[in-house]
Amino acid sequence: MDIVIPLFDRFEPLDAIGPYEILGYVPDATVRFVGTEPGLVRDVLGSLPVHVPTGYSEVEHCDVLLIPGGGSFQTMIGDLEFLDWVRRIHAGTRFTTSVCTGSLVLGAAGLLDGLTATTHWDAAADLEAYGAVYTPERVVRHDRVITSAGVSSGIDMAIRLVALLTDEVTAQAIQLYTEYDPQPPFDTGSVAKAPAEVLERARALG
């Protein structure tokens, strides 16, 4: 099973690394990072250089395509050759997925027209500009297309994806092995729960 995650400069680290940690334990699966060309790609926080060994144009098929978000989505959307590649790869995937603002890339490629989809809460209007209908759900599936909300929700999406690719026992075993049992210290992880001052401070981080 071939799982491909494109990384462009200024990618959101957990968008990619969270699902990678989960999907890397799928039996007989290989997770590959690809970029515009082989070389170092830096995350949006600036301190996590990742060596990407393969250019995306070298990939002609994969079972799962996972598009992470972060500042990198703007570069992805502006790269018409990349969007063409996304469309070609999507035609043969078992699942095409996104985390955070990665869904805007799927939208720009025309894969979300008329569908409900999710993204980071601060990019909801941008997502709808690409023809999707935003929903604040954490993970949204339409047949082969799965979108997930901001950053940490990619872990939820990846566990659900494992169940679809294998079985629920395998997915639960990976969840247990990685000890994914969220118990956050504050109940402010969604716009619906966050006070105004927290929302204002969060917007200043982006």
C-alpha cells in the first residue's frame, strides 16, 4: 500500500507528522513524502527541516494521497502543474485526503465542488470560495474523499482511514499503541467553546 504526502515549504508540521505516525504502522504500507523536487523542505515554524527524497512528478499512482496544510497551501494552489498532478493521482487513489488548509488544495483542484468539507476554522470562507460547503465537523467523508479540520484533527482522520484500509481492530490497536487518548487541560479546542479573548489570541497566531 502506497501512501503519499506532499510537503511544500511552510507546511504545518503536525498536519503531516501526526497522520504519518498513525499510517506508518499500517501493515504492508509505505508512507512517502514528496515535494516539488528532492531536497530540504521547512515547516511553517521554521525549525523542522525535512529531507524529501522524491519530486511529486515522479509519482504516477498511489493508494492514498494526503495533502497537509499550513502556509504551504498557498504555494500548492498557485502551482498549476501540481493541481493537475493532484487530479491525475486522485483518479486512481483508494482515498484522497486532507488535513487543515490542505482541503483548499483539493478545492482548487476541483475535487470538492458541491460537497460538504472541513478545514481549519479560520479558513472556512476560503474553502467555500472553492465550491465546497464548510462544516465544522472534525472529519468529513464523501466516498473516496476525506477532509479533516485543523492540525490535530489529522490524527483522528488517519485512525479512521486505517479502519477503512484494514479493519477496526487494527485501527484501534494503532490508536492504543500511540496512546492517542486526548485529555486536554482546557476545553477551548473549537470555536464553539472558546471565549472571545482566546479566539482573538488564536487568530493572532496564524
